[in-house]
Amino acid sequence: MRSVPHCGPPTDIDIQRSIDQSDFREPGAGKMHQDTIRKPRLHTLSTSDHQWFGLRGRATGPRARCVLVVAVLVIAVPFAAAQRGGVAIEDVTVLVGDGQRIAHANVFFQRGKIASVGNETELPKSAVRIAGDGKFVTPGLIDCWSTLGLRASQGGRSAWSKAADAFDRYAKEEIEAALRQGVTTVYLPARTFNGVGGYGAAVRLRADGALEPIVLDDEVVLCAALGLDPGQGPLGRVKAAAELRALWRGAVEYRRAWEDYQEDLEEYELKLKEKAEQKEDGAKKSAKKGTTQRAGRKGPGRGAGAARAAKKGKEKPAGERDKKRDAGKKGKDELKKPEPPKKDRGKETLLRVLDGELALRVEVYRPEDILNVLAITDEFNIALILEGASGAHHVAELLADRSIPVVLGGAAPPVQFSAGPLQHHRADAAARLAAAGVEVYLGSGPGREGASPTRHLALRAAREAGHGFDNDAALTALTSGAARLLGLEARIGRVRRGLSADLVLWSAHPFAPDARVERVFVGGVEVYRADDAEDSE
């Protein structure tokens, strides 16, 4: 930062000049390695500053405290002014994320939101300006199938487990590597070998473990898997499919049990109300009859009253007669409140899918396993998303007819034939599925030995584009399409006014061989800057 002139106190013009010439960083921005992000240069008081403020030797007394306040203001005001004035990336080609392209545009954002995008955008004088020089701006890339930062076993999960609870927000090396390649949001599955694994989560990446909410949604979908157990043979996979179907049938029976209980409870309450009304009517009639008898009574020893009085000593009290009579009717007239079924948290989780509140996202690869999953979801009318699905092109027409989205992973094809899940893998799978009318999305997928390939997401999309998948469709699959699949299209995924300022500045088109990420912003905060990327004057 340029030194403040020593001929007098710092003026507004001097402070603004220091803003324009400084490395912009909003408060709370992530701390990265020194070789990837430069630390902001803060102004310090020189000897002449001390002389101007009247300091000699030790700084003591009221004047010294005043000097300290002014020094803090000199350092803090640029940051506050930069945050208030916003940031503008000038003269860039904007790839909006939905297939649109805007050439020679300016992108202006402040307070974490995109404020304007276009060719004739008027920028405030206080904005920090970044020279685009014809480079490319895209939304932050969204990996809609990633295992980045997941720290949990794949087996033995419950239906209500959450992938968000297994995310390590301090996995700095993995997160920084993803940010350096323009990935700002990831979807994390609750993986399992077979059956239901739990809730998937959408997480926004920050490399500093910031305390601000980084989990955008911890219940995006309900995750399941079929045929992933490496020790499972054909019969084992058939058995696993039968067990998955049994889970949903159990959920349906659980619902029926509760519906029956509700009906019995309503009937019980209705009978209880009727009995109370009958008892109240009987009490009223008895009171009315007793009043009439007392009014017509002639006194003891006269007429019929005398006869009743004569027999009084031989008859049993009325209370005993009523008790004996009620004892015979006790089994017939007694009302018993129905008992509710035992609560089952797992089945209640499955009911959210049956009610259409959540989609079911199944990791499956072989075409025969895909057909089993289709049969199960058709039976219970479940909204389905396929994950992995290396054999999906064999059943592409069925998937297109049912409008079932497919998320392809980034696993490389096997060098030699393998009987495993990837035996049907094809490099042009995305192009084939898209040609058949299937909605295709791209993710990095699970890595080998726990290493996440999220940092290769753009390269993975470029590879699909090189095998016939449309360029715009590939970019959409990583931005607005992925946001829509995760239910986050109103927040991220496009360079559009009002959406979060998750932006990436590229040196060239993201799929070009020489493309390089120069800057990355998450929520308007710069989280990565290449060594030679500078703010313009």
C-alpha cells in the first residue's frame, strides 16, 4: 500500500488511492498458502509519521492514544471502503452458466451478491477494479458428486445419517486444491455399499474453516446404493435388490399401521364423546324424574307410598343394584384406548421420499442393477437420480422415457477388461446419453484411496466435450444445471444479478488447453488469486 503523505493528516483522496493500489481482501477471507495468495500490504507509520504526530521516543499520554486510533483507521478504512464500494471485473467474456455468453462485459458485486452484469454497467468510483482484458468469467463450478473432505466409513450407515456431519471443514489441502481449479461448491453423498446410506449435503468451500454457514443444505436427497459390495456375486446383488425393495414395503406397512391407529383413535374419541353425552342426558332425565316424584308424593303411610315404605327394609340399596347390573355389562361397554405403533426413525426417513419431499439418489453401475432400481422406484413412485451409472447408455431410452437424471463420475476406463462395476464404462457416455434425451450431469466421483478428484472437475468436463458432449452443455452441467439438481438454483450457479458472487476469472475458456484460474470469489470474498493476478489502477 502506498505510504500516506507526510505533509499532513491522510485525506479521503489518499485513502481511496491506497484502496485502488492495494490487494483487495474482504474481512474474513480465507488464508491460503503464501505461494497461492498474497497477504494484503498494511500501512505502517514511518519515522516522519511519528514526527508529524509529535512523537519523540516512547509513545505515551493522550496524544499517543490519538496516534494509535488514527493508525488503526488508516489500516481499517481501506477494507471497510472496499467492502462498501464493491468489486468490478472489467472487460470480460461472461459465460453466464445457462448457455448465454456476454462479450466485453463488466461484472460488479458487493456485499456478497452480484449487483450487475452487462456491457453498459455503470461502476461506482469507489469500486475495486480488476482488469479483465478479454478473459473469461464463469460461476463457481459445482461438483455435483464429490467425496472431498468426507471422513466416514462407507458401510454400516443408518437411513438418517448425514454426510454433512462427516465433512472435514479443515481439510485445507483438499479444499485449496479444488478452489485453485475454480470449484466453489460440492455435493457430498452419504455412501454405502447397499441399501440406504443417509442424507446427502451441499457444501460451499472455504479454506479457512470459517464459522459462517458453509453447509448450504444438509438434506439434499436420500442416498442409497446397489451392487457396490466388491465381494458380491450375481445372486448377492439379486438379494440386495430384494432387501432394498423390502425396506420400502416396510415403510409402506409402517404408514398403514399409523393410518389404522389414527382411525382407531378417532373412533375411540367419538365413542368416548357419545358415551359422555349419554351419561349427561341420563343425569338430566334422572334429575327431572326425581323432581316430578317429589312433587307428587303424599307422604309416608298413604296409598302406594305406604306400600313401598313397607317393603323398604327388604330391598337392597339402589347403589348395590346398579353395581351388580354394571358388572354384567362391563366387558361389552368398556372403551379401550388404542395403542400407537412403535416409532421407527428409519422408516419415517423413507416416508419423506415416498411423500415426494426428497428424491432418492442411488449409486449404481451395471445395467442389470439399474433395471432393478427402476423396477423398485416404479413400484413405489419414487423420484430417482442415478449416480455413477457407467452402464446407463445400455438403457438410455428407458431413462429418457422416465426423465431420470444421470450423474456420471470421473473414473477412468479400465486398462484391461474387468468384471467390476466399470466394465461398461465409455469415454463418450455423456454424449450418448444426451443424444438419447437423458439429462446428464458431471461429477468427479469417488477417488482412489480416499483422494478426491474434485480438483480435476473442469478437466473432466473438457474430456467429455472432446468426446462429443456439447461445450455449453458441459459447462451448464457444472454450473446452473448442477445447482438446479441440488435445489440451489435461486442462490448459486449463474452470473446473474441477485445471486451469490461465487465467481471464477479464467485466462481463457475453461475447457481450453491453456486455461488457467486467476481469481476465485466465494460469496464476494476472494479465496484464491494466482501469483501474477493484480488489481488495476
